[in-house]
Amino acid sequence: MLRARVTAPGMAGIALAVLAGCQMVPPEEDPVYLKQVEIDNRLVRVERIVDNQGLMNLVGQLEQLQKENATLRNEVETLRNAVDQGGERQRQLYLDIDQRLQAMEQRVNAEARASAAKPVLEGGSLVPGQLPVPGGGDRANYQAAFELLKQGRYDQASLAFRQFLAAFPDSNLSDNAQYWLAESYYVTQKFKEALPEFEAVIARYPQSRKVPDALLKTGYCNYEMKRFEAARKALQTVVKNYAETTAARLAGQRLQVMASEGH
């Protein structure tokens, strides 16, 4: 057999021909190019799918949050309505109770005035040991004694309040009766008699609303009797312990007077 001898220049020519043939293949027919395009397209589709799923998840979460928010709004509105209805019921209940109490007070006051002993209130005299309203209750007798005080019949009022305190020692009006007993002496300038009665209010009824006024009047009584140190002590106690009361304001004014007088 004959073997063809291929020289080096011949091999180089063959290689160039092959490369030239490869370069002349158009891109749309190049398998490598086509494979790359296919891979790029698949990646784009996958990214779109992933993006769409994430968006759908976000939309789903948003819808769920909106539903939960609506539910919470409904619950809040229900609670608000319940509170409003409860407040209205309480207000109506309070008004009803208040009206009933006012009616009771008016009826009791009317009964007290009607049952007060006419001889005493119209000019008669009390007998020691006899109540202003014999056989009447504590409220009727207290009202009768207070009417005597308002009429300026201070001696009769003093006797009526003393008899009230003896007959009704446990009445819830006892602190008031004790205070007005002391006042019946004070307004007639019987300061020596008034002082121990005001002190009795403080000692016997320490929780009474009359305590600040009684303490103020002990200061006044001591001032009138020229017991200035005792007066100052009582008035300063009122200012210190009952600062927001009218009694404290009056006590402060009297202390200023005493200071200007050099006491």
C-alpha cells in the first residue's frame, strides 16, 4: 500500500480549514450557544416562579392580618358597647337611689317639723328632763332643738340639745348635737361654758366632720378668755391638720390678728 506523506505545512492547512469551518457556523445553529440560551430561559422562569410565590405568600399574610384586625375591631367595639351600657345602667341606678334618698329626707324633715312640740317652738318652755318632742325619735328631737337655735332661743336650745344627748347617746346626730350645744353658749359669749363643750366634740367624736370647726372654736374661746398660748396652739393645729377647709382659712386669719396684736 502506498502511504501519503503529509508535510507540516499540509497539517497546518487542514487545521485552519477546520477552524474556519467552525467559525462559519451561525449562532442559531451553534449547539453550545443554543444550550446556553435554554439554560438562561429556564433560570428566568424559575426566578419568576420564586418571585410569584413570594408575592403570593405576602398577599396571603396581608389578607390574614386584615382578617385578624377586623376581628379585633369587632371585639373592641363589642367591649365598648358593653362598657357604655354598663355605665348607663350605673348612672340610672345612681339617679334612682339619689331621688329616693331625697324623697326620704324631705319626708323625714316634714315629719320632724310637723311633730315638733308646738308649745316649745311657739313660745313654751322646756322642762328639764323632757325632750322637745316627747315620744319622738332622735331626728325629730334634733330638728326641734335646732329650730330653737335658729330662732335665737339659745337657753332653750342648750337644754334641748343636752336632753337629746342624754336620750340618744348612740344617734348618728350626736356629734352635731354636741357641736350645736357648744355653739348655743358661744353665740351668747359664754366662752367658759362653750369651751369644754367644743372640746367634747373633739374628744368624743374624733372622726366627725365637725372636728375642724370645734377645734377652731376652742381657739376662739381661749382667745376671748385671753389664753393666747392655748388659742395659738389650737388655731395652728387647724391650719396644719385641716389645710383645705374653711376652718383653716379662718384660723389663719385669727393668727394674723393675734400676731398684729403682739400675742
